[in-house]
Amino acid sequence: MKHYDYIIAGAGCAGLSFAIHLINSAKFSHSQILIIDRHAGRKNDRTWCYWETKSGPFDSIVSKKWKTLNFYSPGYNAALDIAPYTYKLIRSIDYYNYADSMIDKQSNIDYFYGDIGKIEENQDRATIYAGDQVFSADYIFNSLITKSPLNKGDIVLQQHFKGLLIECPPDSFDAGKATLMDFTIPQPGETAFMYVLPLSDTRALVEYTIFGKEIWPSDAYDAQLAEYITSRLNLKSYKILETELGSIPMSSQSVSQKSARIIQLGISGGQTKASTGYTFQFIQQHSAALVAALILTGNPALHSKKRLLRFHFYDSVLLRVLSAWPEKGAEIFQCIFQKNPVVSVLHFLDNTSLFTEEVKLALSLQKRLFIPAALTQIRNIFRK
């Protein structure tokens, strides 16, 4: 059994992000690190979007940036100027290649490919079974999505989606504007919207997203995507270049770090914003915090920040409302964007808003929906 200082289980966004943060700190240049993934070879299977006020560490692989975001709903349409923010898009294949190019230069990092099985720990080490091998480490950083039993009263919705990267005739898109949310589509008994991310005047990612309790089969999205592209975007001719399909669990369940030597990353580590599914920037912040803790103490244990507890409460209340009244989703998001400055909304989505901004946002929402949901969430907290 070969022993490492650190093992990273899973080479998706979370696992690779943690590896990048380790590499960027000279402190770990002599640490023995192993990355385990199911198989070699990658494809563009995801698109990650986020916003920043200045240049960021991944600007070299950002495919497109926007300063204006469109929002559409039955009662409100707007082109939102998000300055001082810039909305940025990264294609997953570019991120994978960027990370791999950094990792390939590190003589202290090994790769192993094989299905990951059991991960366990004892007082002085953690052990992982992968393929026909067994490895141990001081700490294992696990980015594999694991399902844990829900506590009574917790809510889970799936943000499931299918996106098409399409090629169209010249001047089909305004590449200077992205559509963040379009709720003018039929609502299938669940909260549903389209977003459109034009990479040029001929090429765009069109994605159909649903907040629901069940994940749909792949072909269930196709009719609405085709209708939207031909009728709403008025594109009679287009070619599908790529397809992405997936789901993100959005849960009111609190995530706690229970293991001393198995550290959860990404979605399993609670880095998905429960009410929206945004994950990319939270993964970066979490990776940076883990590395900082390792440098400071040699231990990656992190303490929960009280400030984040209130955002978890807000997210859980919104998730509870969307679960109970899915047909109200378009109206709820319309209220959020119509009655609040877009920068305040982005602050809230980033978990960086001031309490005064949060109060104003709460007052803009439907009290008859949110007050009962808030009271239920409070009772659920005390029940635990």
C-alpha cells in the first residue's frame, strides 16, 4: 500500500481546483500527492459561469465575458448592466486541460485511473480502494458526490438541465449580451427557464433548466429546446455542435465535516448554493481556505462561519418555497430582479451581501409565501 501526504478522489471541477490551489502554493512542492479518477480522457461536459469585479486567476481560459445580462419573465423584461461585475464563462474542457497542464509539470503528483470504491479512516491515516489497488494518505480530499440520508423536514430539489451549443448563420446573436434567465417559456408544473450564452454572432449555448424533484430522461428536454430556438430566437437553421446534460442537487440540509481525515469537496462539501446551484466560485473559495488551513496548522479542518449560516437559512427558505409552489418560480425571480439593484442580487448570490441588502430583498418577495416557509425552516432548525 503506497502512502501519500494527500489523495484527491475525483478529477472534476472540485478535485482539480483543490490540486491547482495546492500547486500555486510553494509550500506543497515536496508533498506527495495522488489524484484518482475513473478513467483518462475528457470531453466538454459542463459550462461554468461566475462573476468578478476584476481580473481573476482563470481569465486565460475564459471563453466569453459579458457586462449586460438579459432577464425575461411574463411581467418584466430588462437588460441588466452588472457593472462593476463581469459575467464570465469557462468551458469545462478548457478547465480540465488547464489543470492537467499544471499537474503534468509537477513531479510530486501522480495519477491513478480506476473505479473508486470504499474510503475509510482510522486515527492516523485514511485509506481508499480504487481499481485493484489500495492507497493511504494523511488526508483524502473526496470530490465524489455521495448521498446522505435526509433529516426530517429537509428539502431537496434537482436543478437538471440540457444544453445545446449551436452554430447558426451570421448575425444570429448579439454577442455582447447573455440571457441569464428567460421565464417566458411554458412552466411544466416546475420552475423552468432558458438561458442563452452567445460566444459569437454565430454560436451560442442554449440551455433548458428545471428546478424539480425528479431528473428527466435526456430526450424530454428536446421539444422545448427546439421550440425555443426556432420560435423565441427565430432561428430556422442551426447545427448542434455539442450537448451537455446534468443535474445539481439543491438541498436545505446542512453539510458538516464529520471525518477527521476524509475531507469533502465540491457538492458533497456543501459548496453549492442551495437556492440556485451556483458552485464554481464557492469551490475556489473552499479550496483556498483548505490550503490556507494546511499551511497554518497542517490540518485542513475548517470552522463554520456564522455569516454563512444566515445565507444557508435564506437559501433553505427559498428552496422550501420553490418546492411547495413551483408554479410561482417565475414570479419570485421576477420580484428579485425587478425590485432590487442587480448588484445587490449578485452580492446575495455570492453570499457577500450586507444585511441591509438582504432585508430589502426579503421585503420585495411575496410575504404570503415566504413567511410560512421561514417559520417552517425555523421550526426545522430547532427540531434538530
